[in-house]
Amino acid sequence: MRQIGWVVVAAAAVVSGAACRREAATAPRVALLLPESKTARYETQDWPHFRARLTALGMKPDDILYGNANQDPLAQRTQAEAALANGARVLVLDPVDSDAAAAVADLARARGVPVVAYDRLIKGTDAVTAYISFDNERVGRLQAEGLLRALGGRAGASVVMINGSPTDNNAGMFKRGAHAVLDGKVTVTREYDTPDWSPDKAQAQMQQALTALGNKVDGVYAANDGTAGGVIAALKAAGVSPLPPVTGQDAELAAIQRILVGEQALTVYKAIRPEAEAAAELAFRLATGALAPAAVANEPAYRARVDNGRARVPALLLEPVVVTRANVKDTVIKDGFWKTADVCSGDTAAACRELGIP
């Protein structure tokens, strides 16, 4: 697979563009451009499943282009330009910045290349062919409902909210869904947006909240598992015991292990394999001419519409699932999302035996 962490080789990509375009006439190429690596899922789940599905469909490994922008929207644009110069016929783009990515989609359309918004919506453009993700407001609702259950329905409980990155459209949707459930039922004593979804920044925010609140907090809404890890590190460092319930998202391995040992209350499992495979299958059909971009809206799976501020984008929205200690075995283990040997190691082995996880 061609790795397009291409910021430093963009010039070479442009020089070789003509030859690549000639090759693309007989060998269609697809590019997957992901936003960052601080969230473990992208490198361990999305990219491998996307690549595997395209390979199974008959695409050659060298025709599957890949880039991870590491939270840099300018780097992501450079990677997109390099992918187009290297003959990509479809861009599957998970934007670092949902607004800035509109320019990338417009550029691709000007070159006749359809863009599939992957996991995060691309806003402010009518150049997006389709959107593949989850119902992200529902994700926020599920997180908040799970937090209320963990709090025992206690009215007025003190909750700190550690939201996601302000440049990620999904983060706003998670927050909106969570507030729809929590407002009027708990007291949100402190709330922060976390730049770049950084666990370190989430830890610093939680430390700030604990200092202001005298370590008195009943629960924490953390928007994903990375920020949850930062929150839990701050709680431990402050000597808070027992740990209050903390939410999460993405079913990262470390989060599943924290859930098993009682350090994290829940995560939201978004079955990434179906998401990545759906993106690969749509990209393959678009790249090979089996499906025209304008015809995607007529596909039964893409009947949903999501407003990006400029257009109503045909969308495939998958169903998220809450994972707690009680259903780890029947969700992420049963689906093969994580292997038992990976989950049930070290400190989690006893918890796995207790729950009957082989």
C-alpha cells in the first residue's frame, strides 16, 4: 500500500503524476485519508479493515493510497493533493477539520473525483458524494443515559463534561446529544472542549476541574476513550477514591480493560469493521464505474440525509452500542473486535474469569 504521509514528498508526487494518471486508466486507485493517530482505532481498525476489503474485492495493494494527517488540516490537504496527483479516483476522507475539508472536497470535484465523508461529516460544500458514519447525536445520548444509570438516577449529581475537539463536527453532535439527556437531571459543574482529542489536554482539564471543585465530582462525561483515560489519570493523581463513573467511546482496548477492572463505567462501541468495509465497497464501485456518484442517493443503504450546511448528503448511519462490564463478552469479544487474549491479560485476567470470558 502506498503510504501517503506525503507532506515531505508532495513535490515528487506531482512530478510522477502524469505517469500515475496513465496507470490509473487501467488500475483505478482509491485513497483513504484519516485525521489522527491519538485515537487508537484509526491505525488498528479503520485502515486495516478498509484495506482488507478493497484487496478482497480485487484491488491491488499499490492502488490503495493511505494518509494520516496527525491532526494537521494543512497536511491533510497536501495528502489529498498528492492522492489526486497519483491517480486516485475516489477520496475517502475523515477530516481533521470538518469546515476546512470543504476546500479539499471542492478540489476533488474540480478534478472529477468523488469524495466520501468517512466517520466525520465534511461541512459547507455540495461536493460530498456520500457520508458513512454513525448517528452521532445518538452516541452522545447513549453516553449520557449510561452515565445517569451509573449514577443511580441521583438528581442534581455533580458532573464534569470533557467534550471532544471543537474542529470535529462529530464532537458537537456528541455534546448536543449528551446535553439533551443530562440537562435538568444533573448539575454540570465544569465543561471543556478538548483540542485535538488529546488525552493529555483532557487530563489537564480534569485536574483544573478537581482543583476548582475540591475533588468533589459524582461523574464525568468523557467524549471518547482517549479523553476518558486522561480523566481517570487525573482522578487517580488527585487521590479520588472510589473513582466516579466515567464514560467513553470507541471501545479502545485500554478502555475495555479499564471497564473490566472497574475504572471506567462504559464506552460506546461503534462497529468499525462494517463502517470501514462499507466505505471500501462504495469507493470500489465509484472508482471502477460500477456506480455513478449521482446514483448513490438512489441506493437503499444511503436513503438517510444529513445536512452539512450546504447540502443534504446521502448517508449510511450505523447503530452504536453501549458496552459495560456486563456485556463485554457479548459485544466486542463476540464480534471479534478484540481478541480474548488481548483483553484478558495482566490485571484484567481475574475479571475475565469472573465474567466467564474464556
